Amino acid sequence: MSEWIREQGTVLSVTGYEARVRIERQSTCGSCSARSGCGSGVLSEVLGRKAVEVSIGHPGTLQPGDTVTLGIRDQALVSGALAMYLLPLAGLVAAPALLMLMAPGLSEGFHLLAGALGFALGLLGVRTWLRRRAPDLAPVLLERHPQSGAHRPAGSMLTPRP
């Protein structure tokens, strides 16, 4: 039911059943009509396209130089983004609100400290949640494109290694 967010990369090295893959960040800013007034477009130009390197599990068929298609389930990415934004924000708002209800006479400084503490606890919650969900968020090998140019689907490689 879930779709894959796909990205192509190049295999840098292979050690046993683990491969190191470099992925070049892709940007659609060049084809967007609002690129001159968009913050993402400006950041993309300033920061450039930096490569990201990831480790993936594979069944032993990859060679350095192969082009591969990696994927991550879109639902996992969306839920991860929601957790990253909502948990710290909820802590930032909820902690001072609870302090205000429990001790209404405290000064504003205590509420600011409670907000900072709530934010930190929200970040800790994100860290814990991401560690539990790490296998769901790991990139998975979907297809292999050997250096010879032949396309080989990686049907048996859709699940990440435990």
C-alpha cells in the first residue's frame, strides 16, 4: 500500500553483505518558476549539492561502481518528519502551560525554563522514537544497475537486514 521514495546512488565500497553508497542530493529548483523568490532555491544555491553516504545491506551481488536505486517508504518519512517537528513543539507549549496550572503565582522566568525543559524532553522523545523506528527509516536496495548497464530488480532485497 505504501509507496517508495526512490533515489539513485553509486556503490563506493562493498564489505561482505554491507555496501557504502553515495547519493547526490537532487533538487527540482531548476525547473520551478518561483526559484528566484524561494528560500529553498536560495539555500540550494548557497549550500550546493552535497553528497550523502549511507550503508545498506545487500545479498552479496553489488560491486563498487554499480548504480543502485535505494528507497524508503514514504509513510516512514512522513511519520518521522511529524515526530521531529511535533514532539519538541508540544513540549515547548505543554510544559509552561502545565506549570501555569499547577503553580499560577510563579514568575515568567520559571515558565521560560519550563518551556526550554519541555522542548529538551521533546527532543529526547524524538531520539527515543527514532531509535525504535530505525529499521523502518533505513534505506533499502530496490534495484541494481551493474556497470555493464543491465538492469536487475532487487525483488528479494525489499526488506532491510535485521
